[in-house]
Amino acid sequence: MNFVEELKWRGMIHDMTPGLEEQLSKEITTAYVGIDPTADSLHIGHLVSVMMLKHFQVAGHRPIVLIGGATGMIGDPSGKSKERNLLDETTLRHNQEAIRNQLAHFLDFSDVAPNGALMVNNYDWMKEFSFLQFIRDIGKHITVNYMMSKDSVKTRLSSDAKEGMSFTEFSYQLVQATDFLELFQKYNCRLQMGGSDQWGNIITGTELIRRKLGHEAQTFALTCPLITKSDGGKFGKTEEGNVWLDPEKTSPYAFYQFWLNTSDDDAARYIKIFTLLSKEEIDTLIENHKKAPHLRELQKVLAREVTTMIHSKEDFETAVDASGILFGQGTTDTLKKLKENVLLSLFEGVPKSIVKLISILDGIPVVDFLTDYTNVAASKREAREFLKSNAISINKEKVFENIIVGEDHLLQGKYILIQRGKKNYHLVICE
């Protein structure tokens, strides 16, 4: 696989330095991407860089994931209007381990393979620098004029923000450049990749290596476009915030729904970036989608591929089953198989009632259950009318006036789902 050609047809190259393709064709090359460990989970905004590393390893090259323990303590000014909160070392180490576990879904960290992935933390070498050593060994090679010319710096300095830009943030590009130098010297890492907003910081790294080690120390930069939505909204954001890879932060069902609900234009771009499907497969999918867009096959394949890659085939199938529950295809057995976090995610916005568990264990006549305990019906007369007209289901099964709601109706030992008609749901939580 030709790495650069693969990224080109996928729309994943924004800019790159000359000579990179020659370098990649010459030998197994090492490249790195930096990730700030500001949380103990990646979100889908990180996926572009991660997929770049994935393609890089598939092409036979060696990927390095650099966890920014040191830079995470500073905060990159690129695209930011405020300084980032600083993290302590204990939190950083915890976040690093969680991120490594997630990256194992994508990268082979095997010690045996010649291109086995590595994870490093720049805190491990930056903590050894004294301030005097840093300004002597690093700072003297890069001029203030050069640093001031970077867009990330100029944007902050020209903004109306009262706090301006601290020296800590100003020095960020030097710290990142030091990372590139360290990885070049220790692992012969010749390429740094990242989002297009990182171009200035990456080039500072190539410049530091050239000025410090000479022209023969040849290094390269490659950036991908920043991913946007066709409607101008921010990619990876929902009303609830980031779409996380951690199933405890974003359930597999909600994760699946995010991709399923993308627009046609976005799905055609995202399926190239976020899946490993071949060009032939994707071209066929896009052509078929144009013929019958109402079937949303493009979105369905995108959601299947990404959910399976990040979570599992089982989680994908559960998400499909959960979607069926909302749209009428689900059964009681399907509902019973749902994990608690999926069940709660599925019915997040529906009305809820809290009922004492002891009352359920004792048994509640269904008419009382619909009125006195949940307010699904405004009166017992209305409840009986709903029941006579087959309008009420409990856990996806039609119920009648003579039933008693009891222990057998509990899902996960604490939930009961009431449905009136096709679309009106009510979740009972038993405590």
C-alpha cells in the first residue's frame, strides 16, 4: 500500500513537505502523532490522526503515539482563545493508560513486528530539563521572529482576549519541537503528522532538527484537513457534548446513532476517513446511495464499520436491536438483552417515574400502575380505555386490565418500559 496515495483518495491530506513520498518508498519510516491526555478517553475528534497512524502501519511503517504529558500541562494555543487547565502527573498517567487501551483497537503494539507501534510520554524527557538548559539547548536555535510568524501565535495576539497570551503558551511550539528532536534522535522518527492547525508547530520541529543537527538530518511534516460538517456545525459534537470512544461516556447505541444520523454529504466523506473499506467498495456504496438515498445504506455501513471497529460486533448488533425497539421492530427478548447503559441511553429523553421496588415485588394492578404510580393515564377510566383498545404495552408486550405488574416485569432488575401507542414511552425506575 502506498501510504500517501491511500490518504489522498480518502481526502486525508491537507499539506506535506517535499520528499516525503521518496522517504517512504526508500525504507521503513517512523512517524508520530501527538495526543494531549486531557481526558481518560479519546473522542471521535481524535480519530482522524489515529486513522492516519493505522494506515501508516498497514503500509508497513512504524507509528508512534506521543502522549503529551508535558505539553498537556501547558496547553496548545492553536485554535484556542483561552489557556487550558493544567493537569497533575497522577491524572496524566491514568489518562495515558486508558488511551493506550483504546488505541490497541487500531494499532499493533507488538514488540515482535519490525513496525510495532510505540507509545511514549513527553513528560518522561521534558521533566529532566532545567529552565537554563532548555533556553540554552533549544531556545537559542529558534528566533522569536520565527515563533511570532506562526498563525497560532498571531491569532492569539490579535484577539480581543484581555488575558493575552502567556509565555507558557508561547513556548508550546518549542516544547513540541523538542519532542520531534527527541524522537528523531532516539527512534529515527522522521515524520510528524497531525491536523492542519498543527502545521506551524510541526514545521518548528523540522526547523529545530535542521538547525541543531544539520541539513543531513532530514525530517518531514504531513497534516490532514480539520473535519467539519456540511452544515457548518462542529464535527464530533452533540447536544450532550463530545462523542467519546469510552462506552461509559458515550454508549455504543449513542455512538452508532451519531454515525447513522449523518447527512448524505458528510457520510460520503466520513466513510473514506473513518473506515478501512477499499476505494472500490466505497465508490460502489456512494453510487448505490445516489440511486436510492432514502434507504440510507451509506449511513448504515458507516455506522456499522465504525461502531464495530471502536466497540465490537456484538455492540453494533445491540445498537441495531435497540434502534428497532424505538421503531417498532423490537421484542421483549430484545429489550431484556439490552445492557443497562444502552437501555438508559435509548430512553434518555422519555418521561420517567420512580417507583419503590418493594411495591413492584408486592405486585401492582396495571390500572393503578398507569395512574397512581406513573401518570401514564390521567385517570383510572382513561387507563381502562387505553387497555381495552390495546394501546398499552409493557416491555413491548400488549397488556390487559387483569394483569398485575410485578417482579417478572423488571428489566435489569430495576426498570419497566411502558409504551402507549407507537411513539409514547415511559420508563419506570424501581428503587
